[in-house]
Amino acid sequence: MATGSSKLKTVVPDALIAFSVLITAYFVLWNVSQLAMSPLAAFVLWRHRRRNTERARRLPIDVRLPPLVSIVVPAHNEELTIVESIRALLALDYQPRELVIVNDGSKDGTLALLQRAFQLVAAPVAFERPLASEAVRGIYRSVSEPEIVVVDKVNGGSKADAVNAGINAASGALVLVIDADTVLEADALNRAVLPFLEDPSTVAVGANIGIANGCHIENGRVVDVSLPRSWFARFQIVEYMRSFLLFRLACVSQNALVIISGAFGLFRRDAVIAIGGYDRTAIGEDMDVTVRLQRHFRERGLPIRIEFDPHPLCWTQAPDDWQSMKSQRCRWRRGLLQTLWRYRRMIGNPRFGKVGLGAMPYVAFFEGLGPLLEVGGYLVTIVGAALGLLNWAYFGMMIAVSVFSGVAVTLLAVLLNDVAMRRYMEGRTLALLVAIALLESVGYRQLNSLWGCLGTYQALTGTGGWGSMTRKAFKTES
């Protein structure tokens, strides 16, 4: 018994030390990688500002035959925001375009509101359906706005199913997939179409996402950018800045982007059809479709470019209550793990170029293992303290380095984002944003890691549904 006890006393400290070294290495590598991404992100921003001039943005309007863009809007129980969103789409600068709104079996007043607001009439049309989706119950067109098409279908249980139905009904060579609660900038399509005209190998363009919570919406446009009152929404603003601008711009600099946000994605319709459309079983359909595009073209040795516009081309509602955010983050986590598992053969595979050797390994290590290692580090700290094995000087140093380096990365992302957006430059607002960036590293990020672990458990056990998000009407001005 004494021998076993002595062995345990030896093994436990060794295991704790080994795990603490792993945690330390993880945080060091993460911070180094974030800092290494910064010059790449700054270069892409510089290049974008030089190329994306007002004259360049007029090119899609001035060319003789600009590509028809079909805007696909999946809508399930979106009565609070759907009319405002559609009016914003009608006010876009770009032509030619069509709006394909997919009423995905809504149980609220979504379809009735569309019928009243845009004078819809039944217009049964026969069209090919190359992509799988649930049955379509009816097709409607607007009397007042001829470019509006409404597809009424049986709910398929996923956004992907609704998107496929919309792409089937679309007439455009390009399809823009957005969320129903998204408000676009007036020149969003002009900016997003430009890469397709510049480079024929472009198959998709993503965009920076602004958070509409707290903003004033007038006639379908964001007329005043303000920080929301909800601290959950405030924290997400700086989180989006760090997520969208550092990693994604770094990926774009190497032509290795692996995720286009579901809130705004412009695709070549033929490319999406070539990969079989959106996967209706995918939890994270936005990352899934992006990775499949990369795999499809690179496996066949075909040229491919997936671009990202750092300017916020759209604004969307972020969850600002505990339950909605928990559901969203757990779903995101399950979607990430599902995608990594499905396309695990791409990780570290030179056949897929920088996507296989750079982007996918980064996502697998830092995003895939991150929450587990972080929460594991907290547990090791608690166990070490309970056993009297914790070196408090070392612990304090590591906490300080971790927090301050994380804050530095976040502040850098805020700076780069504001250079791109120029929406939070007013002194008081910018100062509050910096304060939010400081507070976000203590509490909020740890909560996200806990939800990441919960999402991992759900993925392993096959539990957890789509979850719900509490919608609110946009804040408008008369």
C-alpha cells in the first residue's frame, strides 16, 4: 500500500507538469500565430484599400453584361425582421438581380407578411432541381416588385435544405446566400461581384460581418452604428473582429480560406451545383460548403480562388441572451468538429496545398483542441492547488502573459477592423470598445470555452439540436 501511494504521489505531479507544459505550449503557439497573422492581415487590408476604389466598385455597373445575382434568403419564422431585410435588398445599388426568398415551413406570419408587403401572387413555374430539398408547396411572385420570387416549401430541418431550394429556383450565374435577419450595405453586391470580374477562377466571396444590435436601421439601411447595451452582444463585436480579420485575412493572403460566413456568401452557382449543393446533414453548413469547394477544385487540379472582403458588407443580429448564445455556440462547436472529422484526410495533406498544410491544421489544433485544453488547464490548476503542487509564482506569470497577450491580439484586431470599417472612430465609442476588449478576456472567453466543451460532449453523444435564438425587431428611426 505504501509503495502504491508513493508511486501515485510521483505520477500525479509528473502528469500535472506534463499537462501544464502542453497548455503553456498551446497558449504560446496561439499568441505567436495570432501575431504572425497580423502583418498578413494588414497587407490584405492595404491591398484591398488600394484596389477597391470607388471607380473599381462601379465596374460591375458599367460593364456591358454584368452577371445576374440571385439573392437567396432562407426564412424560418422570421416575421420580426423579414420585411425590413427585403426592403434593404431592394435598395441595393447593383443590377441585374433577383430576390429568392425561401419560406422554409414557417409557423409564424412570415409568409403572410411577405404577401401583404409585396403583393404576392401564385406563379407556378417549372424549373430543374439539381439539388436535393424538401417538397416545394408553391411559387409566388410580387406584383409591386417583379424581381421578388418567394418559394414556399416544407421545412427541411436545416438551413442547407432551404438554400438548396433557393439555388434550384435561382436564375443567376452568381448566388448570394444570406440570413433573413441580415441587412446589407447599399454597395455590398458591387464590392462582392468585383473579384469575379477580376479573376475567372473565383468561385466564392465572403465578407466581414457587422453586428446590428444597438444600431439604428432606417429604410433598410444602417444609418447610425452604436454599441449595444447588452454585454453579451458587446463582447461578440470584438470577438467577430478578432475572428474575421486576423485568421480569415491571413488565409486570404495565402488563398486558403476555409470558411465563408453563412450571413453573407456569394458563390458561382455552377460551382455549388458541381459539389452537390449544401449538405443537408451538415451542422455548420457554411464551413462545410467552403471546405468542399476547396477539396473539389484542388483534387481535380482546377484553379480556385475564394476571396474575402474586409469591409462589413452586411449587418446581422447577434444573440444577446444567455440561452440563445449557448445554443449558438454549442451548435457552432458541433459543426466545427463534424467538418474536421468529415474532411480529416485534408489535414496535413500536401495535395490540397496551403489549405491542407496550413489552414486545416490550424483550425484542427487551435479551434478543435482549444476549448478542451483551456478548460483542462483550469482543472489542472485546481487539482494542483488542492494537492499543494501549484507553483503560484509560475501560475501568476502564466496568467499575466496569457491575459495580456490575448488582450494585445484583441486590441490589434480592433484597430485593424476600425481601419477597415471606420464605423467606431468616434472617441467615446472607440474608448468603450477598447474597454470591452480588455474585459472580454476575463470571463467571456472562459464561458465560450465551457460551451465549447459542452458542444464537444454533444457531438460525441449525438445530442443537441439546432437550438433557438430570440429575435428582436430592428431598432428603427422614423
